Amino acid sequence: MSDFNVKYVAHLARLSLTAEEEQKFGAQLGQVLGYIEKLKEVDVSQVEPTAHAVPLVNVTRPDVVRPSLPNEDALRNAPLKSNGLFVVPKIVE
């Protein structure tokens, strides 16, 4: 990776690099890009596309209808209420 690209990427990341850091990171980025090029040579024609390397399972509970809190109990500590509803300040811009 050229110095120009390292400086450009550092600028995008809002990083201030010394000349020594630019060379170090340039070499590291070059190694990463070389590894990616090597991965492009691997035959993946028989590999099914996936979004995750391991299967994910939804950990939420099943949606089951249950009795809810009675309206009177829900409104018991409300500072203002009217017709069985909470009264809140009107906020309109």
C-alpha cells in the first residue's frame, strides 16, 4: 500500500500519524491485503452462503397471551389521570 493511501486512510479515520507509523501501518495493511488476495484463490463453489459462521437461535420467550395489570392498579400512582388514561404534558414544536 502506498504512502498516499495510508495518509488518506489516516485522514478519513481522523488519525495523525508519524512517518514511522505510516510505514509500519502501510506494511501491515499490505500484509492484510495480500492475505485477502490469497483468500480469493480458495474454491468456495461448494460452500453455501451464510450470514453467520454458526447458527443463531432466537432467545426471546414465546408470545403468550396472559392477564394484564388492571387499569386501576396501573393508574394508582399516576400524578394526573382522566377517563382511565394517563395525562401527560403536551409537547408540540
